[in-house]
Amino acid sequence: MSFKDSLYPRARIPYGTWGTSFFPAWQTSALAEVNIGQFAAESMNRILGLRRVPTAALDYLILGSTIPWHWKFWNAPMLAATFGRRIPGYHLEQACATGLQATLAAAAQVEGHGGDVVGVLTFDRTSDSPVGVFPERRAYERTFALNDVWENFGFDPATGKAMIATAGAAARKHKLDRREVDEVVFYRYQQYFEAKQSGFLDRVCVPLDILNLQGKLMGRIDQDTGVRQITMEALGGMRELDTCVTGGGQTHAADGMATLLVTTQERAAELSPRPEIDIRLVARTETRANPGLMPEAPSLAVQKLFAQTGFTMKDIAVAKCHNPFAVNDVIFSKLLNHDWKEVNRTGCSLVWGHPQGPTLTRSLIEGLEEAVDLGGGLVLLFGCAAGDVGIAAIFEVGDRARAGKTDRRTQ
Amino acid sequence: MASTSTSMRTSTLETLGLGTPLEAFRNGRLPVDTASLVDQVFGPANDRGSMVISGANGIVGAGKMMQFASRLQPYGVTIVGLDMPNAPDGIGHKYPGLVASFGPEAAARIMGGIVQLKYDGKTLPPALAGFTPRFLLEAIPEILEIKRAHYATFRAAFPGIEIRSVTSGFPSRELGVGVAHPAFPHEINKVFEIVEDTPSAITQLLWSMGLIPMEVGDHWSFILDVLFCGVALAALRYHETTNTPYWKIDKYVRKYFGPNPLRAHDAIGAKGANFLTWSCLHHLSKEYGPLFEPTADLTERKETGQTWYPPNHFRPLVDWALTSDDESEFQVAIAGPLIQMTALMIHERRSHLAHMNAIGEICAQFRSGLPAMIRSLGADKARSLVAAYHKQEPTAAASAWHADALDRLNEPEWQQLYVNAEHDGHIGVVTISRESYNGDVDAELNRAIDWLGAAKIDAVILSGDFHLATQLVGADTSEFYPALDDVKAGQSLSERWTSTARRLHTDFKTSVGVITGKRCLGGMLELMSHCHFVVATNGTQLGLPEVTLPVVPGMEGCHWNFRKARKADWPKLLTMLLSGKSVRAEETVGWLVDATGSMDESLATAWAIASGTSGIARRAFDQGALEGLPEPTGLPAAEGPSLEAGRKAILDCARASCGAPLADALSIQAKHSAEFMKTAACRKGRVGSEFIKTMAI
């Protein structure tokens, strides 16, 4: 490893102060019926409480979500108020890249002294997504009524194609073999259930009880509901919706939230239950694939990032990605010449679903936990997003005592 | 007869300069009367002055306007409400409540005795002099300089006027006037913390009008505010370190201790209440150190007036369950500082311990007053909770911790918080100062009976204490919670309390239950009924409302009075049991009580009976199996299955316990009572609902 820069030398992610809800598949849990913003904020408060981080420590809050929610206009200040804190903040979104973008924005906020402890709160509810009504006099329809989730999935206005069509097109371009794609799917499910069995998920996912208006239990969010064991035989028998794309080989819509903190090195040591662990952001990049080839965009982003930093996959201890289509992973394997089995070792969004806003946040949290288990190292996080976008970032999980000495920009 | 007497501990009446209950019984009259005191405070009828309440439209002022107007109107005392021209009408808002309590005619009459005047805060309106102000109750904002200037203005205009401040926080020595600090809700709560050198005519007037003045020491913030602000502070500190939402902390505080401190702030009005709590804690922290230091969120909210509970559209969505370890930590976080604060107040001898205890219960909604809670913990456990708290909040250990204040838990002042006893060598008087019967009252009553027994007193009068208990409402139903799941717990409770009640029947040659005040219901009436004689004041409501909860009376209400009544009166007893409706005392003579009269007559009658000089004969008591219990008739149709189930269970219990000899009846009725408590009807009723709301959170 030769690259020693840190993108935001002042920013750190305090180990063990993070958490995520489980991601129940859409329409399968109480989350389908609540204000997801309020749920996310109250859950963040709960998660921080469990991690022994007083919310009074927060001085800024960055939200990330992609589907409109009730009172979204009032943004981060309102959600902070639901747990009793009057702090500033704002909201951002970039489809499935939202979780990573929010983390990067929080790091920038710390770097620019815009806050010493910045909360990242990402969430989405795909269930019963709102329908926007857009008067449009220049359109033949005069007025568009747009179902925010499904109609966006089904139509990229820039290309006129559906998301699923990009997977088929990419599979054709890279001449993927259906059987290999099915093997990836099967393996991804195995990885997930092994992680679950080992108790790994219990360290990142927090069970949450949802109350109805009367204060009675409406539902318990303690499973990635909708995720079931799968067999090669079943996968093989699935109808192709597009080239190499089956119901099993694509993710499903889900609801959920995930949160983490970004802070300074000193505050990270105070807030973390393991102050010796130092987590910093090393590098980031974004790119855009050709029209209608979204599944190859993450691989292109990683290639670009490696070109910038000089790293290779050999330098990476943990690789985690958002893979709405299994074809993403096969393409990555081909372009980076890397065994797809070595990616997403504790599970991924192909399996546990796709609430967009918090997806990459959960992937990041899982990746950082895995790196800590391995004794540290670089964590590569990457994924695709609407518009054939690819995003990638590298984090370093290291030793705090050593960190200050290796950071060129702080010397 | 000897004029001296001895008591287990000082009577709280004595702190008001009113002697003891025994003296009242022996004299056949209460120590003071309202008419004379009104003359003393407001002048004679031909020169009657007025009472002025400044800040009359505020929360405190408007409540006290109603409370004093309704009591002083019969004596021709005008209540002048003084406030700023732009003060919103607080008095008008109280009128519906007045109508609900007194009816439209009386309410209109009471309002007719109220005059409202406006002023600019500095110059008194000329019209005020026409009402001859004699007593000013000041309820203006908690700003010391403004208050002092206000008193100076009044004294200049009306030399000799008596002034009391309703302040919750400023010592009398800082204000330069006496303090009469009332408790929320102000139109109905009767308690006043009084600060004055010696009990005044005003204080005694409050008492004679049925209010509850309690003398307390002159300190920054009085007992109620130390407890109320203290528990709120403890809750906020717990929030600060754990993020537990305010609403959930409130639920846990209610579960383990009784109050909803943060809900109370919102109910009182967050803007004012937040400021008062902050102000109280701020001054206390200056005086006593970090134990009372306000939290950052309280400091913020005293400025913003933000509520603690979320608005309706943000009703809590994510629950917050505590593990058993969390709950232990929580109990330390709340009990620790409260014990330390209580020890501080005991160290400073701020009041009679029974006062301190009662203020916690009556005004701050603690299930057990703090002294009672400490007593049940024991000194060692209480100190260890404080030590554990100091690990959570190390700065609190730095000052104001008087561990030695808990050294004397075995002394009568600690042991008899709710029940006192005195005797003159011949007659004993036992008084209860808690409106509802619970395990503490039961234990203290037993100790009082033992104490009289040791002095070989064979005649006893049992009554309320004429001070802290202005009525006797029955059993404390929170004591039934363990019985909702466990028949043995219910049976044991019933047998224990009944055995105590039976001592009134067996341990004395003569026992007289004296019922005064507004009402005597349920378990308290069952207790009184165990006396050989029952005397009640006219108009007092007597009833056994258990069926409405529903529960089955567990202190022999289903058979004891049948054994003392003529068969012809049994239907009345049965109707009382099965309807749950109260009856005026004078309508129950002969079958429930033995004599009724005015207060003074009742006192004299009770003393005469206890002395053996009364002509009232003791009713026969049938210890055998009773026969011929009638079928209930004339009952209104049961409204709902719950009442129907209650009626059936009570009737079954009455039949079984009346049909058995006295020796067996105790356990029979206890069994019926306990078994019913585990039924769905009881669990769905008021006790079960309260349990779920309070304990199953």
C-alpha cells in the first residue's frame, strides 16, 4: 500500500457508534405505515442510546433519503427535534449512492469545521411510496402523476429505459453466463445467512419496536423479512426478465434506516467504545457509464479510484458493494479480475433489499465491522446509482496511535 | 379526668398551634372556628375587609381566586383579583369548573363575591381602597425585585396589611413577607407550604376552611419544589446520559415512584413550569452545589417554553424498552438524588416528617412519600443507592449529602408517618393522615394499637387526623397490583389488613370510629366499621364503591356490617354493596353508623362513648352463621358486563361469608376477594387498567 493521503484528515468515524434497522421487504412490516423520517430519527436516538452516545454530543445532522416523506420540507432540523435536539443540518440524495454521499458530506462538514460531531441519518420507505402530481402544460397529458418508486425504477428519462433493462444490456455487453450469475446469487445468500448465523448482523442491526397511535405495539422490526434461503435449482428455474436477470438475481424494495457519526479524531476516541480504532476516509470518486449500462458503472468507479490512488484489489481488506443486480458482481469480477466470492462476505443489498437511502450506509457499517474483525485494513465501498452512475470510496480502519503519523496532510 | 396526654409522636396539628386531636375530642369541639378567624383576619362583619390576590389571572392566582372565593363568600369577604390590563382572562376559564363543583346557582353567587381590578403593576387602582384590603396573596411573577416593590406599594397604601407570597422558591427572609406556597392544581389542591415564625391567624383560617397548611422551613425552594424539581432533574439527567425519550422516562418514573414529572410540566404549562423548575434548581445549586445543577436542555427550554412531550402529530413511534440492568440503573438515577435531597431537608429540619412525606404524596404524586420510601428501603440500602448514584454523577457527591440524616429510622417520627396515637391514660386516639389505606398505614396502625395496648388503654377513638387527610377514600388500589396475577398475594393482603381491622374489635373494650370530612369509602369504611361504635358528621358520604371498579371488598365489607345490623336493614347494606352508591351518614344511623351530628357534636359524642358516659347502646354483634340474606332488589340494571360480574362476585362473597361463623368468615371473604382479582372482569376494570397503564410499560 503506497497511498497515504486522507481525503478529510480531520474527519473520523467513531467505531461502534453506528447501527441500522433491519430492512424488511416492502409491505411486510409496520414500517409500511409510518412516517419513515420520524422512525429514522427516533431509531437513531435509540441506537445512539444503546451505544452510549448522548445525542447532546451531536452538533449537525445530515439526512439522506430518496423518496418523499411526510414533512420532508422541514428536513434535518425537524428530525433532530424529534429526539430533543435543536441542531442544524440538511438533506441530500443521490438515489442508491445516498448513504455514501451523506457520509462524505458529513466528513466534509467536519473538515470545514462546520461541526465536530455530525450525524448521518439515512432512510427510505419504498412501501406505498407517495405519488407526485406535476402539472405540465407542455405535455400531452397536461398533468403527470408519478408513483415515486415504481415509475422511476421503470423509466430513466435520460435514456427512456427501465433499470432492469440496464442489467440486461450490461449482461449482453459483457457476455455474461446465466449460470455464473445464478451462482453469484446463490453464494450471496449463503454469505448472508452465514453472517446472520454467526451473530455478525446482531452487531450492526438493532431490533426496533414500532408503536401505534395509542402507544401499543404495532410491530417489531427484527428481521430482514422477505429474505429466504434459495437453491441453485430454484434459481435455474426462474424466468429471465432480461438477459441474465431473474427475480432471484435482482434486489427487492425494502424499508429501513441506518446511521453513523462522523467526527474529529479526539471526539471519536471519546465517543467510541474502542477508542484505539481509527477510521478515516481515504479516497472517493464517481463516474458515469455509457447510457443504459448502469451495472458496469461501479466497476468503472473502482478502476478510476485505483488509478487515482495507486491501490489495487490486493490492498483491499474488505470489499462491499451495492449490487441491485447480480450481473453487477460478475462484471466487477471480470473488469477487476477479482473473485466475486471475496466481495460482500457478510451480505449485501442484493439479498437484504434496497431502501435506497440507507443501503450504502448499511454496507459501509458492515464493511467497517468486518475490517475490525480482520484487525484493520482498507475497506472498499462501491455501488451504482440511477443515471448509470458509479460511486466508490476507500476507508481505512487502523490504529489510532499510528494514524496521526501516517496522515501527510496533518503533518 | 387528667388534662395531660402522651403521644407516639408530635401531632401535625400542633405545628399549626391547634393542639392535638385528643384535645379536640376531649373538648368536644375543634380548636378554632372559621367565623372567629375571618373576624380576626378581615375585621368584624360591620367593617369587613377584603382579600386581594395579585396576579389573579395567572395559573396560581386564578385557581386561588376560586378556592378562596368559594370558602369566604359565606362570610361576606370580597375577593379582589388584581392583574395587568393585558393579562388573559384566567378567572373566567375557571367558571365551568366552579359550576361543576357547586352547581350554577352557588357558582354565580361565588363569582358575585369576586371583583377584578386592573393596574399597571406599579400604581394601585384607586378603587381598591374601597374594598379595604386586609390580606394580600401575591401571585405575581417570580422576580424578587418586582415582588419586593409590590409589597412596598401595598404597605404604603394599606399599612398593616397581611401579605403572603405564593412563591415556590424565594425564602421569606428574602421577600420580607410570609409564604403560603400552594400546590398544583391550584383550584383543587388544598395544600399550602407555610413559612412564618409562629402559626398565624391566616394559617389557622386556611385550616379551618378545610385547606391543608403545612409549616415548612425558610429555605431556597420549599419541600414540594425540591421534590418536584428534584425528580424532574433526575429524569432529565437520565435522558442526558441515555437518550431515553422524555415520555418514556416519565412512564418509568410513574411505574417506580408515582409522578409524571415531565408530563406535569406540560400540563401546568411548559413555559411557566420550565422556568419555575429551572429557577428553583438554579437557586438550589447556588446554595447546595451540583446536586441541583439544571441540565442544558432545561436551561434551553426555560427560554423556549418547549414542551417535553412531542406534539400529537409526532406521537412516539419507536418504543424504548429497558433491560433489567437498565431498570436497576434507572432506579439508582432517580432514587439516588431524591434520597440525597430528602436527607438534606431532614438534616435542615425543614418540617415535620409526616409533612414532608405527605407533600410528596399529595402534591408531587409520589406513590410513597420519600421518608416512607426510605424507611421501606432501610438506611443501608438508601445510602447504597446514593453511593451508586454518585458513581453515575460524581459531582453530586461533592456537597449536600447528609448520610447521617437517615440514622434514626427506628424512631417514632420515622415509624409513624401516617398513623399517630395519643392517650390520656384512659382513652386513646388514633389518627390516620393518609386518605387511602395501604401497607404502610396498616403496619403503622398495628404499631399504634400495640402502643396503646402496652399502656393498657382499653378505649380508643379512630379517626382521620383533622389535617392531612380531609377524607378517607378507601384502599390504595395500587396495592392490589400483585394480586392481579397471584391469588395468594391477594388473599394474604386481604387477611393481613382484615386482621388489623379486627384488632379494633378485639383489642379494646370500647372502640369508636369517627368519620368526618367529605367522604369515607371502601376499605376505610370497612376499617371504621370494625369499631364497636361508628360516629359520623352530618353530610359525610359513606359508601362501598368496590363493585364499580370492580373488586370484592376484602376487609369484611361483605359480612361484618350484616352482623351488627338488624335483619330488616340488610337490604340497605346489600344495596350499598351492589350499587356502589354512597349514602349520607345521617341516613345510615342504626345499620351502618351509631350516631351523627355536627362536627362538634360528633367529637363530643365519640368522647362520651369512649368515656362510657354516653347513652348510646352498643349494637349486638352476631358471631354465628347468618341466615336469611335477602335477594337483591331495586338495583338499577348493570351498565356492562364488568359491573354485572362484580355484583355477582360480591353477592357470592356476602352469601358465603355471612353464612359462615365469624371465625371462618375472615378467610372466606379473603379468598373470594383474591380470586376475583384474577378474573378478566377485574383485569379489564379500573384496577387492571391502571395496572396496565402504570406498570406494564
